[in-house]
Amino acid sequence: MLKKLTALLLALMMLLGCTAAFAETEEHAPVTISYYSTQAGVDDETVATLKAFMEQYPWITVNYYPCGDDQLAAWLGLYNGGNAPTVALLDCGQILNYSDYLVDLTQVEDPSFFDHVLSGTQFFQKEGDTAIYGIPASYQGFSLMVNKTVVKKVFGDDFDFDSVNTVDKLVAFFDGLEAAGYPATVVFSADWALGAHYLGCQLFSEWLGDKETQRQLMADLKDGKGGLIDNEHFNNLMDVFDILMKYNINKADPLADTQEGDLELLAHGKVATMFQGDWNWLVLHTFENLDELAIMPLPLTNDENDPRNAKILGSCPKGYAVDKFQNTPEQQAAGVLLAQWLALSPEGEDFMVSLIGSTLPFDNVTAVNENPLAVSTQKFLNEERILDCSTYLCEAPSDFWLVCGPFMQAYLAGQMDRATLAEEIGEYFADLD
């Protein structure tokens, strides 16, 4: 047993850049592990990627568990059945909630693969804890997706998107588009989009202040101290949402839209903007005759010197985690090898960049990204023009969007005013155990 474990631990010492350095004559004890992914819709491609891993590491067999409609329930169901996946691609909040089941990746035989990570480990750390429970899988940017083809037709090829750096300039930008016959925006009405991306990720982010300020707002809401209706940032956020609602192409029936329908409007220049993120490339790339797309900041204040108005939101929503609860030490060692391979190998890069169209927060990425939205994200990331929202993703209650998303939908549909919305969100926090 010790000999087997030693052989696998030696494998962990090999970084992805030197996988070919394994001696051909070195013997490795066979081990079977499993992989669970919450990246839906790419099962065949995932199997092909895992096959490439097994070809490089023939002593490791990987069984693949695809996710179901309820990703958390499916993952927990595997645990309940005694089949906990060795490696799982999970949301960062899920990783932190169940960190007692997971390997602290700073304590593996050789954690130096973290040297290649530019950003994102904070999404897999608990407050005040040095342990890291996940390897970032990708980096995502979101703000105002924009059809550059339309904007160039209206404002000229040399239009500076960074010039839209106040709320008043945003309104003027929208007015110019509409005067030229192009609807300015479409508001995607899904509860998760409104509750998580627009409300949660912006409310509890660097838009509000540093992490302590963000945590204090959450604590005050839980304790019933003060109300959101008196919070300047909340009102700025909702003032801009009112603007998006005013120019929404679907404002006559704002809850009747679909994600695919909204994205097709953007892709083909039927609207100029849409608040969402670069992950939408999974749908967008399926459309023919795509216009030129990008991401631009969404300003929330009228101070053109406010640096936040020149930034987009960024997150590292998913990571690769390794189970220590139901997997043996040998399986854990092989699992760490698989996790870092998925993150850092050319094959893993190709899967996330070429297929999914994600931005990768690593220093050794060679894959060419054909997702123009991710290219925008990479630009903002490289220029350090990112507003971190890890406090929301890692520390807000996991059902925040599920409960508060419908409140935002009611507001969008004109069925709830701002004071009631603030009150409902406050009552949600106050009712938490």
C-alpha cells in the first residue's frame, strides 16, 4: 500500500509543463477515480478530454458523472450513495459550504501549480483561512454586453466605449442609439440573472466598498439594522436598473423573454446592449452572421472620475475540488493530478477556451480565444479594471438569488416599487437562521 501511495505522490510533483518528464520505465499502481462536472451541455467533449488525460496517465482510470438539472442535489446524491466523485467542478459557494469534505490544496505534496494562477483563489478560501479548496477553472467578466457593429454605425468606427463613464452619459448613449433607430437594450428577466448577476453580484461587491464594508452590510441586514432603501449604492444600482427598464425592447411584456431570444437580438443588431456576461458565448456562437460583440462598463454614478465606472464585474465562479471524505489517499493523489491537469494542461485550456469560450486566470495560457466577450474580459483583467464580487459568491446565502430573483422580476414587471423591494430583501436576511 505504501509503495502504491508513494508512486502516486511522485506523480503530483510533476507540473503540467513537464508531463513528458515521467520516466517511461516508472511503474504506477492502477487507480480508478471519478469526475463530476457542472459544465452542462458538453458531456461528449468532457469525455473526450478525460480520454486524453487517461492516455497521458494510463495507470489512472476516470469515470465521468454528468450533472443533472439540480446540480447540487445530484452531487450530494453521489455522496449519499457512497460514490463521492474524486474530482468535481463546482460553484465556489458549494465548495466553501462543503469544504470539510474537500482536500486543502495548499497541503498536497507539491502545491506549486498555484504559482501559475493570476487571480481567483480568493473565491475558494474562507474568511481568515489560508486553506484553498479549489483550483480556479475559469474567469468570467460581466457588465453591459454591446453590439459594436451597431455602435460603430451610429457613433463612428473610433467611438470610445470608455467615454460612457457616468450615468448621464449612459442615458445620452442610449438616446443616440434610439434616435438612429436601434433599441438601446434588452433586459434578461430570468430570476438567476436578475437576482444573482444584477442585484447580488453588484450589491455585495467592490462597488459597495472593501470586503469589510460588504460583510458589514450583510451583517446589518441580518440584524435588521438600517434598510436598503437608505443605502446610496442600492439606490444607484436601482436608478440604473430603472434606466435599463425604460429602454428595454421588451418593456411591454418584460417577463415573456427567453435567454436565447434576447441573445439573438443582441447578436444580430436588433438591440445594442444587454447586461450579462461572457459565458453567453455558448449560445451566441451558434448563431450565423454574428455582429462584432464586446463588453463595456455599466456606470452607476455621475462622477466621471469614479474609477468603478471604468470597470466590469469579474468572478471565478467554478473550481476543481478534490474529495477527501470517501476517496482513498491514492485516489486523492490521482485526483489532484487530474484537477491541475484540467486547469493547466493544453488539453484543459483548449476545452475551456476553444469550446466554452472562457477566460483563464493563468500565466501560461496559449490557447487562442475566439469568444470576443472573453477577449474583452481578458483586457479588463490585464488592465486591473475588475470589480471583485467574491463576497457575494462566497459568503452570501446560497438561496439569495432564488428568493430575491422573483422580487426583481416583480419590480421589472411594475408589480413592486423600490421601497417594497428593499423591504422584501431586508426581511429575507432578517429571517435567516
